[in-house]
Amino acid sequence: MASRAQQATYDSVAFRFIAANEHPDHDTIATFRRRFLREIEALFVRVLELAREMGLLKLGTVALDGTKIHANASRHSALSYEHATKIEAQLKAEVAELLARAEAADQADIAVEGMSIPEELARREARLAKLAEARAKIEARAKERFAQEMAEYRGKLAAREARAATTGKKPGGRPPAPPVEGPQPTDQINLTDEDSRIMPVAGGGFEQCYNAQALVATESLLVIAPDVVQAANDKQQVAPMLEKIDALPHRLGDVETLLADTGYFSEANVTACAAANVEPLIAASRQPHHPSWRERFAPAPPEPENLTPVARMAWRLRTPAGKKLYGLRKQTPEPVFGIIKSVMGFCQFLLRGLDRVRGEWSLVTMAWNIKRMFALSHG
């Protein structure tokens, strides 16, 4: 049965033009995509430039959000550090037992009780080698995590000390706990796609996923910067997206305001936005779903003087203008993710490995942009 892309080379004028009136099969199309993924990914910005030339793209206010997308790997292929240690001990014991049997049989190439000892030894040695490789990768990840958590821990301690020096009072609350060094028993690696991670998904439960990020223009719903990360948490994704904004061609315009939900909030992220001349509107806590009318229509509070970036953002979020602007967040990235998954049918990555998955997400979001540009230009 022909794939949808292959069938489109017969049914669609656009596909026939792109395929030069040829009809490549599914494998040829998939190989082309894998081979030229970098080149296809570079077209993402060119599509944005085309949208700008058509008058369809205006940056100004953008909204950042993420969505979990299934990896091309089952969570049942995941191996925990604790389980790898148990299997390794079991295999080593079996190897010792088989060597003892071989010595007793005097000739290792003679089957013992219907079993070829050399074959069984080779099989276990191969599994031990794979287990050692998996354990080493989990340990390397744990080392990187510990270095990051230690830097965050020292930063929190420094902030507490700075507050104490400024106020002359001992900071309230418990001091931050130091991170734990080394791999944890539940640390995992997936044997099918080692770059993917176990993540919580909507509706409950955990699946083998990647965290796909998208920065979306509020006026057009065009994705201006995609990314894929391995962290289930969004806290560390603001700075990389600011770098992507800075890398966009200046002729596309300037991003003035960044909207994001509470999952992206931190003092460092707010400060980074201010340093990049982008005004952040990031909820510091979850907003009530049904605020009273008094709260909704409350007049803007007077702007205090000498505000920190976080305090200024908190004041802006309490103003009617700030509330109205922040209200665009939910109706910007979420419809894009919904259409990509439900209408375009992209619910799982086909490629494996972080670099390839990033290229695939760029291709998917570029396809969304082209689809959206068509709707905008014919609306």
C-alpha cells in the first residue's frame, strides 16, 4: 500500500511539482528525509521570511509552551540502574557456573545437557558488555545532573546570603538541600532510543517521550522557533529560546513580549528576558480558573518605583493590560499543538536520537507554518 506522501505525488499538483513528476516509494522518501534533514531544517527560517514578505508574520508578542511527544521507543525498553546492577550480578554468576561446567566437561565444545557452553558464554558476555555500556551512560548522565544541581544549589545559597546581608535578618524557611551525587536506583536509559526519557503525559501515567517546545507568534499562530529537549520540566527552556530569537534575521522584526505559564517561571528566566530586551509575562503561580468579577475588573495598581525585574513583571500581570495580554498565552501554542497532533496526525516521532528528532520537529512545525500561511492568505 502506498504511503500518503507517495500517493500525493499522483493526486496533488504541489507534490507532483516537488517530485518532478516522479513517484518515489515510501522508503525513498524516508531515506531522502533522513539524508537531507539538516538542509530541510535550514528552510524553516526561509518560510518565515516568506511569511513576512506576504505580510502574514508580525512578531511583537510571542508565547512559549511545550508538549510531550512519544519517542520511537517503548517505555518497556527502558532499563533502570538498579535493575541493570541486578542483571549484571546474575549474568556474572551464570558465567562463573558455565565456566565451572566447561572445566568439568574437560572439552568446552561438547554440549552439556543439550546446551552449548561456548554459545551460552558468548551470549552472556555480549549482554554484560551492553549492560556495562548502559550503566556507564547512566553514570555519565548522573554526573552531569549533579554538576547542574550543585550549581543551582550554590546559587540558592548565595541568594539567601545576599538577602540576609541586605535585610540583616536570617532568611525564613528551610535552607536548600544539597544534591545527591551518583546515579539513583530509578535512573533509566532506553535501549531503543537512549536519548528519549520517561515523562509524565496528559491524562496521567508515564511514557517514553521528548519535550517539544514551540515559540508561537500570537497574531498569526506561526511557529517562529521550535526545539526538542530531554527534560520533562520547562524551567530551563527560556534561555535557549531567547538565543533562538536573537539568531532570527532582523528583517523578521523584533520580539517585544514573551508569554509563558508558571512552568517557565524563575527569577533567572525573568532576568534573562529583561537582559535580552524582551518583556516577560510569566505566571509566578497557577492562576485561578474562575476569578471574581471584582478581581477581573480591578483598576490597575500604581506602579511602584525601583522595581526588580520580577516585581515589575508581577505588577504588570496585575494590570488590565497585562491580564489581557497574558490571556493570549493559552489560545496561542495549545491550538497549534492540538492541530499538529489531531489534524496533521503527528503524535510520535519516527526518527531516533535527539539531533534527528529536533530536525523532525523543525520539519513538522515548518509544515504547520505552510498550512497556516495558506489559511491566512485565503481567509
